Amino acid sequence: MTASPLPVDPFDLVIFGGTGDLAVRKLLPALYHRYADGQIPETSRIIGIAREGLDDDGYRASTRKALQENGGDKSKIDAFLKLVHYRSLDARKDDGWDDFAALIGGQPDHVRVFYLSTSPELFVDICNRLGTYGLNKGKARVVLEKPIGRDLKSANQINDAVGRVFDESQTYRIDHYLGKETVQNLLALRFGNILFEPLWNAEHIDHVQITVAETLGVGQRAGYYDHAGALRDMVQNHLLQLLCMVAMEPPSSLSPDAVRDEKLKVLRSLKHIDESNASQLTVRGQYRAGAAEGQSVPGYLDELKDHKSNTETFVAVKAEIANWRWAGVPFYLRTGKRLPERVSEIVVVFKPVPHSIFDPSAGVLAQNRLVLRLQPDENIKLWVTIKHPGPGGLRLRHVSLDMSFAEAFGVQQPDAYERLILDVVRGNPTLFMRRDEVEAAWHWADPILAAWADSGESPRPYTSGTWGPSAAVALIERDGRTWNEDSE
């Protein structure tokens, strides 16, 4: 039997950007699911903040629609909506802040979580207002959505300004990929089993691939995306965090700083990529018109309505970690929009056996692979070589030992935001980025961005529905390796 989830203490969770896409698609459904499972006390409050002139009833109606579209139970939705409130505020104007401060101050014993689901340009204004009204005191916490800045300089400016209102122990920089079940299972797999850790090094591992692929284009995010690009939007945060989880040394415990200390060491050990080697170690692309999920789709420039943009929608990087454990092991990172399938996965490819005792007629002796699928259909597969059953001589076959979480445990895995939001309420920052992690990630990413800008080269075009520019294939194949594209 599955243990019942433990409830958290009563809290007030304020979502700035409460009518935005993230709040509607992810945050409110995540809170509803935790409420339906009995983890959120009835005295808690969820307060949406935005500039739209709604009242409580109007916000509850739009929330109800979003939850019903997610398959929520009507009676539980009715009960959950009693916790939901709304206030119309502008982060840069005084109107309404007195009323909001009075509302929050009405329950001073509650944990207060301020979730900034807004443009990073508003982080400082919102935090300053919260400080002015004394809402940063007591058990107050602030959650910052990525990206934290556009580069190291702007990230430091944001962190400095937020830090003048909320200290580091109150600040939670969220990366929802770290809340995914498979990512956390990587910790259990490595450090809860003697099987893998002795092999988890350059002596036994040939290379690692990390792919985050999307079938969608930029859509409604075109304005934001054109000022960010794939490296800022995905690589500097999501993919580097996944790399850290694969590559870090065993922490002394699962205490927040023990884990984050080890991740920081990985980030600081990444080999430098700059104008001297960026053309050999990185590929950037931009999608053109093509087909996605059986339908014709426009190119990036058509969606943007700007035929001069050099923003990349695809990035592939060959990264290396300069330490004893990983010396000489490449980490191939790849992310892009309008790719053939939506998939996020980590592939650990082990070295081939040093000597084959099998006759060539037995078949190909493939390398062992450990594949951790983050989305969709979270699972772990270990690919091994076995004998094909039956008479007629020894024939080798490459098969997977497969564990699907849904099938193994008979439950739907919770969304990453469900776990991470309640971790904030509990005051557990283990799965959140510390300031020095953000700085180390930008320290690695900034020279790549500068090299691309200085080169004057446009991103390589690729047709929507393909796996990116041909140069991304060449990036890995010139090392005698291939991208993992098994959809099984």
C-alpha cells in the first residue's frame, strides 16, 4: 500500500502572475492535486495577483475551468476554490497594496510563499514592495522562476536586489526539472544501490547524452523567446542542472547544502567554451517551416514576423568536466523546438566490452545504456545484451530491463510543481538553486553567447519535425557516437 502523503502547516501562497500561462496550466492544478490528496489544510489561502480587474468570483471561475479541463473532481474543486482569492495589483504602482498587505497580515502565523511567476524584470519591483509593507518578515519565502537574468551581470543585479529584501535562506530559485520523479530516482539509483556507483566514472562510462526536445514552436512566447533563445531558456538552467545530478560526487547526506555543494563543484569544473573552440563544441539552429505532429507548421521567423532574428531555437553542446571522475567523458547536451517528438531523457552509455568472445555471426555486441526518461511516460531502462531464446546457435540481442513508474507503482506520478511548491512551504531548499549555482552556470554560458555574437554567423536552419541541423549530428558522429533516438 502507498503511504498517505503528510500534510503541511497552514500557509498563504501568493502567485504573482496569477492569470498567466504557468499559473493556469501548472501551479493551480498542482495545488489542487495536493489539496485533493489531503496535504493542504483548509485554513490555507491561495491568492492570485495580476493586473486584470477580476474579483474573487471571477478568478475562481477561471480557475474552475482550468481544473475541469485537467480532469478534476467537481466536489473537490468546489472545496478547493474556497481557498482561492484574487487581488488586482501592479508591481510598479501603489494602488491596492494596502489592502493586499492587510489581507496577508490577517494570518501572521502562516507560512507565506510569494511565487513570482512573472517576467524577471518585475522581480525587483515586487520584492521591494513586499519589503516596504513588511511582508518579508517571519516565515516568508520568495520563489523565483527562471531565467534569473540574461547573463552573469544581470543575474547578480537581480540577486543583489532580491537579497536586500529576502535573505538567501528565504529565496527559492526553482527549476521544475529537479522535481521530476526520474531525476530524484537518479539519486536513489546511484546512492541507494551498490550496483552503479563503482561504475559511475570515466573508466566505465563512454559518454552521457542529455536531451530535452519539444514538438511545439514558440507560440505565444515569441516575444520573450526572441530575447532569450535556447541557451538561456533551457541549457543554462535545466540541462546544466540535469548534468549536475548525473555528474556530482556522492554528498555526505541529503541535506540541502550537502547536495548543492556537490552540484556547484560540477558547474565550476566545466571546461571553458569560448571563441577559441565554440565552433567545434557547439551548434545552434533555427527551425523553418515543416511538419509537426502530422500538421504543417510555420518557421520561427514566420511566427515571430521578423525575418532578421538570429535567435537560436536549437542548441547542441559537447561539454566536458575537468575532474578525476569524468576526465575525457563527453556530455552531449541537446535541446530544441519543433523536433520530431516531445522527450526529455538522460542516456548514460557505458564503454564496450574490452574483448568479445562471440563469433561475428552471433550479431552486434552493443554497448550497455542506462536511459532515464523524464517525460513523457517516466521510466528507467537498462539496455543489456542477452542470448536470443531458441535453438539454431547463439544469437545476441539487445533488450531493455524496463521499469515504468506508472506500471510499477500503480499510481499517476505527481507533477514536479506539486512536490516543489510543498517543499517551499516546508522550508526544504534541496531541489532549488543556490545563488552561487546560478552564478557558476552563467560563468560557463556567457562566453558561449559572446562567441556566437562575435562570430556574426546566423543559426543553422533546420526543417520543423527533424532532429535539428545536420551539424548537430556531425558534432557527435565525428567522435564515433550517435544520438539516442529510440522511441521504444
